[in-house]
Amino acid sequence: MKSFISEFKEFALRGNVMDMAIGIIIGAAFTAIVTALVDNIISPIIGMFVKVDFNHLVATVNGVELQYGAFIMAIVNFVIVALVLFCIIKAMNKAASLSKKEEAEEEPTTKECPFCLQEIPIKATRCPHCTSELKE
């Protein structure tokens, strides 16, 4: 149990709290936009084709109203949010892979001393660690 708590503490304190808070606020605003899009544009458009407003679809079972139309619209909300997040993450991963390729193409600035195996500048003619003369 102690290791679980320490692992959780490490996980919780790893990220920047302000970045997470900003992400949550932007996510909530984005969700409100998507909800408005689905409720005010997509639902009426679908309603034109099937002649039913999904937000008002209700089933009554033993005197209890089940608003399954609102549930269907919530699923549409989720799919739209998931699709947009997928596209954003895919673009971020592509951008990250492009920067990794640029970093990999840089020429090395250090080499290994053949005598003491320490890392030294590539232009060095004598190892600063073991003072051996290096042949170029």
C-alpha cells in the first residue's frame, strides 16, 4: 500500500498544475461549443431527415421517463469531441516526429577516447582525462 501511495504521489506531482488547469478550462469551453453545435445544428438537421427531434424522444416505463434522445445526442457529442482530439493529437505527433528527424541529422560534437573511453570534444588532439595523444 505504501508503494501505491508513493507511486500516486509521484504521478500527481509530475506534471505542471497550471498546464493541467488550463487544459481543463479549455476542454470545458470546447465541450460547451460542441454541445451547442449538436443541440442547435446537428440535431435539427438529423430531425429534418427522420422527422423527429432527438432531444424530445422519451420513453415512459412504469411512470418513469427515459430521455433516450438526449442520450443519443450525448453520444454524438462524444464522437465529435473524440474525433477532434484524435486529429489534434495526430497533428502534434507528426510535428514532434518532424523535430526528432531534424535533431537526428545534427553532426556529433563529441567522440570517445580510444584509451580511457571518456567522452571528449571531436576536435581534441589530446585527451583531457588520460592525456593520451589522439590520432585524427
